[in-house]
Amino acid sequence: MQYYSFNTYLQDKFGERVQKIPLDAGLSCPNRDGRKGKSGCIYCDLRGSGNGAGTRYPSLKAQALAGMKFLSKRYKAKKYIVYFQSFCNTYAPLETLQAMFDEVVKLPGVVGLSVATRPDCLSREVLELLAGYTNHLMVWLELGMQTSIDKTLKLINRGHTYREFLDGYALAGNYPLLLCLHVIIGLPGEHQNHILATAGEVARLRPDGIKIHSLYIHKGTALEKLFNQGRYRPLEQGEFIGLACDFLELIPKETVVQRLTGDPIPGQLVAPEWTLRKHETLALIEKEMGVRGSTQKTGKQTA
């Protein structure tokens, strides 16, 4: 394989398949509740980039157990990472955060905790709380970087600057947590030079993990309005594949690639249609890397 996949990483660590269970804790975001803004990022829907499971189950424990049942049947998985995915999962009082983490981390088979949040929603107290779980769990902190370009961050209504992202990343680096950065390929106004600049920053920062998202348009988002007005054109599949390969060639070979495309909800997707064909896109990325004779970070393969 031309890149260091999350499945490979987990297999190396645990000696068997480990599956992530996405959870919705029902939290909010400072870019929605008025602290930083009220409309959120232009691509974020009412589910907060999650699965909306918080409205279908009575508790986090019920969500986790349902996920275990499904993943055990589909993949024969016996070990799991509980993944707090929706909205901003460090944006609540410390007692609330501890209660929601404690509700699921001791369930049978749980070997990891992953918490997605914004870089401007971190505090020493929260990071110390998360660090406390590292004694018996693999703990990932996932930070939304999206891009290193301030002009783009403003355009997508992100609500923080790149400097603020760097401050949050540096603070988190003081704790024994595994850090995973989220970036998006295909943001409005960005071209190859912008994406390579962001890849260069990821290479400089050397995170433990990276998630590369393809930008898709969900119903009810500000991005949908731009698309309908003809002010935004999503990438074609081939364009995304080329840019994803460009990105992979620059990031450190020890950085785990947790994701290489997006996961739109079929009934909510406006465009582009190809983002629904995840396995096809992943296969085409591997094929393109093979055609180029390149791998993650090492660039062109040498004999």
C-alpha cells in the first residue's frame, strides 16, 4: 500500500481488527451558539458533521452498544474505539465531558477513545481529563485544521485563524495524546498551490494522524446556497484523486492516514455524486499512486 492506513496501524497495535464507533453527544459549537457565530462553517449541516445518532438512541451507551452489535456482525470486530464525532466534543463543562466519556469507555471491548473538536475549544483542564484516560486506552484528539490559508478560513466562516489553530495544536502537544488533523480538499477558492501549502504545514507539524476529507455539499448548508447560485464548483473525482495524491506525497510516512475521502449521507447529498462511491475513490487513489511510482512522503519510489 502506498500510504500508512489506519487499519494497518490498528492491526499492528492490537493484532486484530479494531472498529471506530461514531457517537453523537448532543453538544454544540461556539460557531453556532453565538460565542463565535450562529451559522457554523458553510459546509456543516444540522448534524454537526456527524450521524445524528443522538436523536435515535436514549443514551451514549445505547449508541455505543448498537454500534458494537452492527460492527461485530459486519466485520467480526471485538475491539472498538468510541469516537465522539458530532459538533465540538470539548465544548461543555468539565463535569459534563467526564460523564459522557465515562459512560462508554468502560464498555466491553473498548480499547480507544477519540474526541473530535475545534482547536479554539481546548483548555488545560480538558486536556488533563483526556490525558487521564491514556493509562488504559489509546486516546486520539482530532482537531479541525481544514486549511492553513487564512483567507479560506474566513471564507468558509470557520470562526478562527490559522494562528489560533497553531496555538491549540501546541497546547495539545503538551499532553500524552495522539493528535489527528482534519483537512479538506476542494474548499472554495483553493487550488493546488493552497492545498500543497496546507500539506507542507502538516509535514512541518508532524501529527500522529491525518484525515483528508473531500468537500461535498449537504442540503441546508450555506455551501448549498453558493452551489445553487453558481458561486462554487465542487471537484470532479479525477481532480480530487490527483490532489489527494499530491498531498500524500508530502506528509510524513509515520503519520497515520485515518481517512482519504468524505462520507456524505445519501439522502442529504446535493453534489458531487461521486463522493458516494467511497471504495472506488480509494482504489483510484492507490492506482494513481502506483502509476506515479510514489508513496506517502517518500514521493517517487527509488529502486
